[in-house]
Amino acid sequence: MERYDAIAAFAEFAAAVRAFDRLKSDLAGPRTAGLAHHELEALIEAQGREMLRLLFQGHLDLRARLERERMDRPPTAADGLVRPYRETGHHRALACVFGTVTVERCAWRQKGLSAVRPADAELSLPAGRHSYGLHRLVVREAIRSSYDQAKVAIEDRCGKVLGKRQAERLAAEAARDIDAFYRQQVPLPATADTLLVLQVDGKGIVMRPETLLPATLKAHLTARRTIHTRLAPGEKPHRKRMATLACVFDADPAPRRPHDVIAPPDGRSRQRSPRSGPVAVAKWLTGSVAHPPEHTIAAAFDQAEARDPGHHRTWVVLVDGARHQLNLIHAETARRRVSVHVLLDIVHVSEYLWTAAHTFHRPGTVEAETWVASHLTTILHGQPARAATEITAQAEQGRLRGAKREAVDACTGYLTGHLDQLRYDTALAAGWPIATGAIEGACRHLIGDRLDITGARWGLSGAEAILKLRALHDNDDLDQYWKFHLAQEHERLYPNSYQHNYRLTA
């Protein structure tokens, strides 16, 4: 006896059994004997997907029949009221990863009250047409490519089950519980000697005009173009809204010396290899374009406090020097009464030095490289004020004027304006990180690789959802989050249908 005969005993699965027989006959018959392997793949994929859809439909039909045959007591709804009258034959379509099926169930009614359908809660059906399996597939595809490409990929696998706008809506709905998920998560513990590092940065996202901040929208509408066919040098289209990203990670201290970071002007000695810096572990990312920067910075500090609630570890905060970010960070540290060490990203410092170097030496020359290495070594030894004084003296001696003097003044102003964040001698000796590579990479990955693709114009909810989902995926939390999200969805749609004992573990 064939194994599927047990299924054939139920009338609801007859269509699925016939589909399997057709596929088996096609594969065993002469029509497919001369097909190439890729043609066989396409045949099995198409007919196999339909067979799976019919199996799903058969199971739903079986449950509908059993529900009709049961003589149940009238259910008590979430409002505590009883609906004594039962109606059969209520149908709804459900688009799933195999195609579209029809769900039949009974409705219990009482005059003046909304109908209750217990099978909806038993199946945990979504509010809309698309199944949660399809929701998850949309998330997987939408976070890595455009919605057009995601739609094509889903159609290749599932058939025509949704459109582009529906995919956008499903992605936005899938992200709704991410903040609540992380509020309940318990990070892995670390020793008191492990560094706790926070990094913050911002990156613009091209938005639709109606989602721009008022000041940016006004600049966009009132901007005068020098020429009409393209932007002139120095002109900006004013189409971006700034997203704030934050990164939190653990790292073991790795003491270094300045020459481990940058080669001295006369080259490195071959007697020893440069020491490596701290390595980030347990990295956690977050970001938002819909909320102001203080929201993201507060979320990063929430994550840091979850890792070190007693403030026993060394907290290091790395920034690019933006004054508003520094003010928000200081406000958070004061509110939480935690001591942090704020450092300026050494890469930003070096970029200012390179710009100043090109006012004294031609770009791409050894002289420019030596000039930067010399002053950067001074700064790494904890003497940024001395470096600024020497650069200013050289500019005055060379009688620099105009744009060249402005570049020098920008460099020296950057150094003297952040002296308290340039304590690299202390940082290197203690083994702290001094560069924001983690958050810079996150800006390129989370935003640049998806939200900044050619031609993209984002709505606020769509950009926020994709940004959060990409961060969730990069944190390797998508699988765990999806269980939490489905539990939350069930509670929203079917409160008190059963109790959830969902507990998050790291």
C-alpha cells in the first residue's frame, strides 16, 4: 500500500492526491523522458507547489468540516459575553507561500454584538490576506533588495500572491514590535574588565517631499538653481532626512602605542609587529529616521545599562565631533549618573589633517604623508594643543590666505574645540578603541546598501521599517524576534484566547 493512501482516506485531500498522481505520471511517462534537467526542475517546482497548496487547502477543509460537525457550547468572547447562534459557511482567502487558499469557519452571533470566529484564533490567522509565512518571506527579501526585486523573487517561489505596495505594507507591519522585543531581551553578562563601547553617527536618506523635516522641505522648495539640468558645484537638493545610528559592543582592552596606530615619518622598525586594537564582540545595532537623535542615543544607553546595570565596567563613547550628538550624550550620562570616556574618532581627525596638509604640500606626495604622520603622532601622544599651535604657526609663516587658510583654521579649530575628547595617550595605554569603524560600517551597510540605492525615494514608515529590520537581521535576532512578534500579533487580534508564557533569553 502506498504511503499517501492514509491521506486519501479523507475526502478533503483527494485533490492533493490527484495532483501527486499527475506529477508522478508525468515524470514516469514519455512526455518528460527527453526533458533536460532544468526543464524537469521547472515542472516539479510548478506542479509541486500546487500539490502543496492543495495539501494545505485539504487540511483547512478538514478542520472546517470537524468544526461544523462539533456540537460545541457557545464560546465566551474576550468581552465576556456569550454568542449563542452559530452560522456556518464563512469564508476568507489566505495568501500563503504555496499560493492562495480559502479558510472556511463558523461564526457565533448575538444580536447587537460582533461575531466571534473561534477557528480564527485556533489558526492564529492574520488581520489581512497574507499569511505570516509570507510576511517573513517579504522581510527576508525586502531587507536585502528593492521591493521590485523582492516581488519578483517571491513570485518565482510562491506565484502571484502579492504586489509591491502590499510588500511595503507587510514589511512595515513586521517591524512594529522591534522596540518592545529589545526592551525584554537580556544580554549576555561580561566581566568588569570588559570594555563597554558605544558609537553614534548619522547618515542622510533621500525622502519623499512630504516626509522631510520642515526646515529641509522649506530649503527644498525655495532653493534657487544656477542651472536647470543639474546641480551646480556646492548646491544641494535638500531631499534627505538624517537617520541616527548607534552601536554597542563589548571588547577586551588591547593596550597600544602611537606607532601601533600610525607609522612614524621615518617608517616602522622591523623589530616588532604593530599591536592590534580591541576586537568588537556581541555587537548590537539600532537606528531610526522617524525619531529624533535623542531617541536612538537613549536606546543605545538602555542597551549599555542592560549589559552593565551596576556601572562597574569602563564605558567608552566614540563620536565624530558633532556638537548636538555630544550634548545629547552628556545629557544621557547626567540623567543616568554614569561616568563615560568620550573620544573623537581618530579617522575624522586624520581627515582634517590631510585637508590641512594639502595646503602646504601637493596631494599624493611623500611630503604631505610625512606632514600628516608627524602631527598625528603628536596628537596620539596626547598633545593636540601643541599640534594645533604648530600648524597655525606654519600657516602664518607661509602667509596662507583665502581657501588655504580656511582649511588650516578648520583643522586647528576642530582640534582646539575638542581637546577633552582627544586624550588618545590615555586611551591607547588603557587599551580602548579610538576609531568608529563599527558604526561607519553600519552606516554603509544598513543605509547605503539598501536605503541609498539608485532612484529610491522613501516614505517615513517604510524607511523606518527597513532600517530597523536590517539592524535586527545584522544583530542576528530575526528568528527570535519573529516568535515574539507572532505572539504579540496573536494577543492583539485574539486577546485572552490563550495565555502566552513567552520569555526571552539571549
